[in-house]
Amino acid sequence: MNILLIGSGGREHAFSYYLNKSKLCSHLYIMPGNAGTAECGANVSINPLHFDKVAEFCIEKNIELILVGPEEPLVKGMRNYFESNEEIKHIKFVGPDQAGAAMEGSKDWSKAFMSKYNVPTATYKTFTAENLQEGLAYVKQHSLPIVLKADGLAAGKGVLICQTHAEAEAELEQMISQSKFGDASKKVVVEAFLDGIELSVFVLCDGNSYKILPSAKDYKRIGEGDTGLNTGGMGAISPVPFADEQFMEKVESRIIKPTIEGLKQEGIKYVGFIFIGLMKVGDEPWVIEYNSRMGDPETEAVLPRIKTDIGELMLASAEGRLHEMQLEISNQTAATVMLVSAGYPGDYAKGKVMTGFDDVNKSLVFHAGTKINANNEVETNGGRVLAITSLADNIKEAVALSMKAAAKINYDGKYFRKDIGYEFI
């Protein structure tokens, strides 16, 4: 079948790599793609948010299955657009509709949802310009630290952890009154800080049944030892050593099942991925957030451990027959190391020519922010540039392989954390 994958990051290169290997795949198109996805299928230079242009392309190329990687097209209603259009409504689609994507598109909506369906999460209150004074009074007496979250999509930058009351008051004022995160922070969720260790759990849904994918842990801080600024993710490991069978049983019974049932009760037929950001507090799982897609760079550590045909999994999800699928997971450990541009997550230069790809043979190299230049060379085109993933029998060996590969790739300003998985080694 002809498949269209939406997105341009490392997550999409990982998906395109495995979709291209699927026995179901005749032609794979990636919109807009990057230098890595170009090796797995045909890149298409159409902005995925121009739904009318995407629809025209799908008709022209006889697309039979669409998989949406990033959140923005889903939050903006891409599935709704396809379902309401006679010419394209027959196309199988993996990704929730606008109502389902509100799980990620609105922090306030998702917190209210968790509260309604008794999903364990931190206590919270939501504030806008209308009740800002009440919000300032609320944070003034709140226990420290205080977490402030922009309600809408803020490209991963809308969460602040404030260590003092004065900082929380100033930030709340800036977010709401001065649009610190644009429209995303017109509404701000203030919540209690959960002290524990983070992990990500991924669930693939078909509107009725679900499959739990491998767990992963990503590393958000730019500096080693989890120091410095937050990033989109500097690496990941899968599985997470402490997410044992007992812990995952709690996650499924207390979080996954109530979430799936809650969506049904809300009348939302959720088809696609639910990324559950968890905090392990003591031995108990608490939800930090939901996302309506797979994580990045966690996808680059999770997909290599799935032995089941990814194309078949996606089709089964789109057709509502996930219960028929056997999900086979490798016992090996995956370690992903992210190579970034100098200056990231602040200002960084693009257009640095990259070499050394041919020297990497024991690891998978997933392109995140790259493009092909006029001289047919791969060059940097983003803050996060490459995700290098290795599989081995344990974390230490997998990380060592990825570090070895990372050292072989060269470009001006290359930086990567050398301590991914450090707390488990």
C-alpha cells in the first residue's frame, strides 16, 4: 500500500526506516522529511498544515494509509479534515481527531480529564487574565517548588519549575499578561511539584483496544548529570530498569485503563498513540502529562525493540483490529544519544556539512535536523541533528556503542551528552 508519513524529525526517520521495511509498503512518502527519510522513501515539500494541499497529494498518489508524527497537525484537526472530505475519507488514518488531541493541546483539558476519571496526577488550578489576581494569591501561599504550565502548545518550552514564590508570581504574570509563550499561555495551569524519577509509557490505540509499547526514559537537560537548560531531549534508553512487571501493572490498572475508558465515555474514538509522561514517586506512578503522539527521542529507542511489522501495526490500529495483533518485543536494551548544534537549546547556526556516516556500522543513525544541500552533502538544519541508537544486552554496552558511533560523525559545533543512562550504569 502507499503510505504517507507526516513530519520531519528523528521520530519520523525512525518510523520511515521501519515502514519502508514493512511487507505492506509499496511506496512511502514523507512530508516534508529530512536527509535521512530521503533514504527510506520520497520526501514531499508540502507544509503538512496546508490540509487542502495534503489532500490533493493523497488523491494524486493514491495514498491508502496516513501516519501523523508530530502533534500540531492533530491539534489543528487534520483527521477531522480528512474524515469530513468525501474524496479522502476512505484513507486509513493513524492519529487522533481534534477532540482526542486536546489531551496534548490543552493542559487544562487533560488535567480536568484526569481528575474526572481518577487518574493519579498532581493537584492543580487553572488561571487566565480574568482571575490573575486570584492566581497570584494562590502561588504566594503554594508549597515550593511550584510548576507553571502554558495550557497550549509551546514547542516543549511551556513548563516552568519555580523555586521561590516571587519567581512564580513574576512568571505567572509574564505568561498571562505579557504572553510569554504567545497564545499558549493565555491560560496557565499551576500544579504541585512531584518529586521522583521520570519515564515515558507509550500506548497504541485503535478506538477500542490498545497495546502497551516498550517503556523509555529520556534525558531533557543539555548538561551532563541532568544540569542546565531543558531541551527537546538529549537521549533515551529503553526499557527503563525500574519499570518492572509489578510497576507496569500499576500503570496499566490505575492509568492506562481509566484513560482509555474515559476517552470512550467522552465520546472520543481515539486512534493513534498516547504518550504518558509519568513520575515514579516512591513506588507509585503519577501522570505529569499526556501527549497525542510518540515522543522524540524516545521513538528512536522504542521502535528498534519492536519486532512486529510496524506497517501491520499501524494498519491494524487504523482498522480497529489491534486485538488481533501479536506485539513482539526484543529483550535487548536500546540507547539513543542525540547529537546537537553548538548553542542549542539557545541560538545555533545551521548549514554545517556533516561527514563520517559510512564509518558507523553497528548503530542506527536517525536524522532529526538535517537536509541535503546543493552539493548533495548532508548538512545540519536544526538544534537536534542526529539520534544514534544502539542495541545490546545491557545499558552499559548499548550506551558504549552509541558513544563510539557519535564520535565518528563530524560537523562543526557537534555536542552530545556522554552520560545517557548514567543513573543505571
